[in-house]
Amino acid sequence: MTDGHRRQGLWVMTSDCEPRIGAVGRAVPKHHIDREALITALKEMWTVSDTSAAAAAGASRIETMHRTIGVDGRHLVLPLSSYGAKRSFGERNDLWIEHALPLAERAVREGLTQAGLAPRDVDHVFFVTVTGIATPSIDARLVNRLGLRADVKRTPIFGLGCVAGAAGTARASDYLRAFPDQVALLVSVELCSLTFQSDDFSMTNVLASGLFGDGGAAVVLSGGARPATGPRIVATRSVFYPETEDVMGWHVVDGGFKIFLSPAVPRLARERIGGDVDAFLADFGIDRSDVSHWIAHTGGPKVLEAFEQSLELGPGALSRSWSSLRRFGNLSSASVLFVMADFLADGAAKPGDYGVLLAMGPGFCSELVLLQW
């Protein structure tokens, strides 16, 4: 299925069935809050509604932590004033369904328009999220709203978290290798703000309140037998790190999803990602110096710094990831797709350039995607 040849010391992959990324559509909620307004609102929320020492300690951490995170502002599905309300898991999830569906629709329509395709051209929809659940799933609810064909295939995936943007791209490309004449969508919607726990004054919740935002993305992928532009997906790699299930994830409580997040995340990124990438690239006779473009998940400043150190990247190599972090925050699975959208819009890649799309997430694990223009 795949042939290769040597060219100037590189092992260059050639194939008639390698999928391509044609476009990435994006959508964000209408409410936007800048960092300073958020700091003020959260401090007031925690000191006025709760006079306990724990609330005072949480409020005192907000200013320093939010400024250290470096997120200038985020988009939120609800007005900021509504986030102090106590809600059950069911109430939060109803809000998630209400807002996730139109965001998904907007992202898909934008992506298909960019790719020059119509909803009826889509053969398979992959849907990823970690911030809400629905049955019928969001991808099913999109069928009538978008006018997808009745024989469209659907694969909803829950629980991969931040890694799902890269993992979903990889799984969609796996499908298209088997069906190279088809079109697949990867749709991601994450409404992280709906998981905010107003009575949790821990360091982790303070960090999450300053880092995570809301948004959706849709990647349009075409099989290798179809005419398409955009980078080819040469190969993918999944790496699971044993005995790391306690590094990050959700505690499911009566009030919804409650985040747990270990300080070990940046350390794992620093220790593992360089070696993982090297082993991945070595299978194709290339190394890091042959990679012109890095498309990294915006896990936070410490994670991006760990990527830079582990991969020994020069200044500016992750500039689009840093920019996306400042503008949108961490959008969990949608984050790396937002960075990819910026990258495609820039048009900076030249024919023959290699790129690596990468993310890490609950498991703990990493997902790597090798691209070539």
C-alpha cells in the first residue's frame, strides 16, 4: 500500500491511499471574558458567597495563578455571572447538549465550505469530547441539522480529553486508508467552563478556572483516491504510559465533572515526548531536523515549555500554539485543531515539508501524527 524512495538522505513516503487534511472549521461561543475581568469576578464570587478560610485561600491564589498561565481571554457558553450557581450533573449536561450542538454545526459548516464540499459528501463522522455526554450523541443530532446522508457512519468517542484532537485525527485517517474514496469529519466540542466547581477552592480548580475555555472544531479529511489539497497523513503513533491513570482526569460527582490534575504532567511531557517523537520518526528514516512544522496541543505554559525543551526546539517553533493559548486558553481536544486551523490559514508550509501534530492527555498518553505537504 505504501512505497518509499530515498531522496537526499530522506526516506520519502509515497502512497495513493494516504488521507489528507483539507480544512479545519472553528466555532466559539459569543460570550468572551478577558483575564482581568475574570480575576475580579472569581475573587468576588469566592469571598462574597463563602466566608470560609478555604474560600479566602482560593481567592488569594487566583490573581497570581491566572497571570502566570498567560491566557489573555476565553470564550464561554454562559454569561460570567451565571457560573456561581450550584447545578447538578444533569443540569450541567443539559446545558452542554444545548450549546454543543450549534457550535458543532457551525464548525462543520465552516470546514466543509473551506474544503469545497457539501454535507452529503461526508461518509463518516467521528465525534470527540470529554466535557459532556449525550444519547443520541452530538454526531447523530447533526445528521438532520446538516442534511447528512442517511447512510453516514458515526463514531462518537468520549474520555480521551486533551489528546483526542490528535487521536481523533489519527482514527479518522485509519478509516480513510481502508476507504480511500471517502470523506470523514472529525468534530470536537469542549465546553470546559461547564465543569467549573464554584465550591472547590483547590489549587487545581483555580488553575483550571484560568486555563480552560470553550470551543469547537471540525477537521475535514479526504481519502487518498479523492482530489484534495492539504497535508498528507503519512503515519500515526499512540503511546500509553503505564501506571499513570492518576495523572489527570475527572472525578464524577453529584455536581458534574470535577478535575484532578497532577503537577507531573509537565515532567512527563519533558521526559517522554522527545524520545517518543524520535522513535516515531526513525521508522521513516527521518529525524527532528527534518521536521519543519510543529503543531502542539496548548496544554498550558509549562506543558509548551516542556515540549520545547524535550524536542530541543528553537525560538518560534511553537509560536502558533503559544498564540492560541493566549487567545482561547486550553480547549481540551479542540486545542490542537485550533492550532492546525491557524497553521493552514498561514499557508507557510512548502511542498515536501514535514510536520508533526502532537498532543498528550488522560491515560496518561501521547498521540503523534506525521504530516507531509
